[in-house]
Amino acid sequence: MTYRSFEDLEVWQRACRVAVRVYEVLQSCKDYGLKDQMTRSAVSIGSNIAEGAERDSTAEFIRFLHVAKGSAAELRTQAYIASRVKMIPKPVERELVDELKSISSMIHGLVNSLKRKT
């Protein structure tokens, strides 16, 4: 994998866009508990990709990618719940879930690529 910085990684860029989207969608939400959980999960995805990439170890990078993938799954679960309690509309749930599945797949591919190089 050749890149100069985590900012060059498409998966990181997409994770950041998801986080911004979650903040936009929940901006006027008054359910602070679930809102807080969702924004934390959303921010965690890109943050863990960045932190892992900045470590000087492929093993550490892989570990942080697994954490990021877990956060994506957490946010998917929260999107399902938020839709069912009418906190977000069904089309937004589908948008987030589809993008999070894609991000998870990209993280999985990146992990496999890193493992092949070690």
C-alpha cells in the first residue's frame, strides 16, 4: 500500500464524510443519548483509521483498522435503531447503512492488503 498520509486514503475520506453527514442529520435531534452515541461512533471510524496509519507498525495499523470497522458496525446498528424510533427518516438510514457497509468492506480489504505485505 503506497500513500503519503492517511488523508490520501479514500476509506478515511469517506469515513469523514459519514461523520459530517451524521452531524448534519442529527443537528436538531433532542434525543441526546442516542445522538451522542451516533456522533461518537461516526467520529471514531475516521479517527481510528488516522491513528493507526500514523503508528509506525503495520500490526498497530491493522489493530486500529479493526477498531474502526467495529465502530462502523456500531453506527450501522444505531442507524437502524434511530430509524425505528423515528429519529432519522428511513431513506437516511438506508444511505448511512449502505455507505457504512461499503466503508467496512474497504477496511476489510485494506487489512487483507496489509497482512499480505507482512
